[in-house]
Amino acid sequence: MSHRLETTVRTLLERQTGENPDRLFALFPETGKSLSFSGLHANSRRLCALLARRQIGAGERVAFLMPNGFQGVNLFVGILSSGAVAVPLSLLAQPAQLAHVLQHSDARLIFVASHLAGKLNEALNALTRPVQVIELDPDSPAPWDVDQPDDVFSDSWPGPALADENDALQMYTSGTTGLPKGVVLSQANVVAGARFVSEAHALRMHDRVLAVLPLYHINAQVVTVLAPLFHGGSLVMPSRFSVHDFWQQAISHGCTWLNVVPTIISYLLASDSDPLSLGAHVSRIHFCRSASAPLPPDQQRAFEARFGIGVIETMGLTETAAPCFTNPLPPSERRIGSPGKPWGNEARIASPDTNEPLSDGQTGEIQIRGPNVMKGYYRAADETARSFTPDGWLRTGDLGYRDRDGYYFVTGRIKELIIKGGENIAPREIDEALLRHPAVLEAAAFAVHDVHYGQDIEAGVVLQPGISCDEISLQNFCRQELGAFKTPRAIHFLGDLPKGPSGKVQRLRLLSLLP
């Protein structure tokens, strides 16, 4: 079978197991554990049999609350391969948030790491129905290894048949403006996302990614787990991102590419950690992929100048199974400040009011159509209908424009747009001005009510470690960069900016967090 025709995670796993059974798929550096393709296949079959014994049928929801590591990868791929629907839960979620997701998702079974069982029990006490719980040590051998039925090792899978239109993954958005929504992705959706990553970045069997993003986020799931499963590559998965260990982990384990978010790039630039200090060069690392939030151009240039690794900026959404735009690999021209061009799907700029396509250079809503676009929101038919145009384009809510060469640029979110005295101001413009100041590590501008202008601008900033700066100095700097009209009327110094699971700043939460 041609892998270009494969549309389920199970068939991807079957192909890699048949072609490369003993090849390394995943390495877990803190424990020394590893998974071959055949080991992943066997564990997925065992999990499938366990779900069948627990009477978890096709399309039923199975949740997991698990850190990055051996069990997390086994559970994620195993549930997707079984015919059930994976519901990953954020490690950052509080018990009330977990209770909402478990109640809304109709999950009948949850796997939980032992050290997180207390938090889960608080959530379970708020539910109106029973949920089966399996508690695990995140690094222990799979609990379905013992006393398995013979059909695990028969020619057919012990669970239901799979088709491309079957639900595969149910992801909950960060819920910055209300209760989280359940994004339903099909088997075909997630495989399309894995294929787009593999093809856009020309990834092959010898490629290995450092997988530091959390496994409860779509970027980690599709880009660092399913893409290597698609192209036969491998991944190195620490339990969490560590700025101190990042370069050691990448170099000592032979990584050829990196997958990060802008926050990680910012922390690496602020750190004294340097790959050259390890006595090893970084020529084996071909590129660093940045996604999940816009990357400030000055940070991209600084990263490339300091570390000698080219950055490929991309863009994706939970609703598009991660990737929908990417810059090309060198020597093709990258466009700094742009997430690139569509890959594997169509894109357009349209009027947010009429959905009429706009010309190059005009700012409007970015809309997507293609095989990676979600089926819809779970148990939310009205919300799903509002998220698509009548002719089937996904309304992303992102504002941007396309240049005459076909590169897209993101200027902000429709709901985050600052409208001061009738003038539309993209918060990102203020962010990037503040980030050009040498004292600023992170910055996020946001709208506040103003009696005269309707809205005015304020900003939250995080300063570089060990560097001090005052509000007046930053405002004077902004006046030079932006002019008086776009200079924040107040700047708040914070220890951290509120972020979602992907590392994207949640601007709409900033105002509520200020004293």
C-alpha cells in the first residue's frame, strides 16, 4: 500500500512495523527507556485488547492525564489505533477544568499518572456519571502486558475496524473566552497533519526530533509523534522542556531537527546555555521549527545568528490538526515575520463580515479548507456552524494578509484587535516594539476601556533576568518605535505572562490578572 493513501493511524503503525520492526521510534533520555516500531505496535495491540475487555467500543472516548514519556506515547498512539477516541488532558488544568472536560467529553475511561491521581479524584467527585480509572506509573511497563488474551497476537486487531472518517482525537481548546470546546479530528485529519509536516520539511527515516512540547497539545501530538510515525523517523522525548538540558539532549542523542514554540526560543536566547560550549557542533541539526504563536522577527534573527540554526516559522491550529502554513526549507526563500504559504490545504483572506475573498495586501480573516480541517466541535452544532463559511472554509479568527508572492502574515486575532478612536491596531505590532528593547524578555499588549477613545492600549512585560527597567523608559522607547498614538498608556511588570498549553499568550486573561 502506498503510504500516501493511508488515512488511519493503525495503518501507519502497521506499515512501519512491517518495514522497520526493530528501528528506534522513541527514546526517553531521563529513564533510558526506548520504543521500537514493533514494541509500539505490540503495546498498541495490548491496549486495544484491554479496551475491548473493558467494553470500550468504537468511537467511545478514552482520556489520559499523563506527562511526556513512555506511557504517554504508548497511550496516545494506542488509543488512536484502537478505534476509541483519545481525549488528552492538560497537566496545567485545575480540578474544575478537568471535571468540565471529562463530563463534556463523555469519557468512559481515564488513564492517570500516579502523582496526578489526587487532582483527578477532585475532578471525578464533581461528575454526574461513573468513569473507569487506571492509575499508572508514567515510566513503568504497560499494565496490559500481563495475562493478555491470545487474540492480541492473532492476524487481526482485537478492536473494531477503522475507517478514515472515524473520530480519532478530541482536543479541548484553552478556553480563554469561555468554556473549552472539544475539537473533533478524524483519523484522516490527523494522518493528513502528519503527512503535511513530513513532506513540507522533507523528513526521512534518518531524521530525529527533540520533542519537548507537552503531549497534551496538538503540536506535540501531530508534529513530534505522528509525523515520525508517518515518515519512519524517530523522536527524543524528555519529560519536560529544560533550558539547561536542551542542547545536551539534542546533540547527545543525534537530533536532526527541533520543534519549539516562540517562548522556548526566548528562553534559549536568555540563557547562558550554548551548544558550542558542549564541545560539539550543531551541523547535524538542519533546522528549528517554530509554531503555535507568531515568532518575533528580531528573535528569529538573534537565534539564527547565535546558534547557527535556521528557523522555519510555521502556523497551525488545533482545528487543522496542527500545520496549515509553513516556510520552505533553505535554499528556498523564507519570509521572516510570516508563517509561510499553505501546505496540503487551501487558504484565503476574506472579509470577516461577508466572507468575500480579499485581494493581496488587504487585511481580513485567514480561512482554511482541506483534509486536515476538523469535523467540528463535540456536542456543539451551532458553534460548529458558526466556525465554517457556507462554502466550507474554516474561520480561524486570525487576522492577516497575503503578499503578492503568496506568503501569509498574521496581524492578530479578531477578538484581540485593539480599536482606539476607530483605528485598528494589531497587538503584535506593540509586542514586537517592546521586544526590541534589550531589557524585555516577553511582552503582550491588550485593549482596555477608555472613555474618550473607546479602547486604549496597555501591555504586560517580563524583564530579562537580572536586568531592571522602568515604565517611563519603556514608554519613551515605544514612542520612538511606534509614535505616541500606539504607545501603551500603562506597562505592567509581571513575573510571567498567562499562556495556554501551546505557549501562546492569552491576552484576554491579562487584564483580569492585574492588581
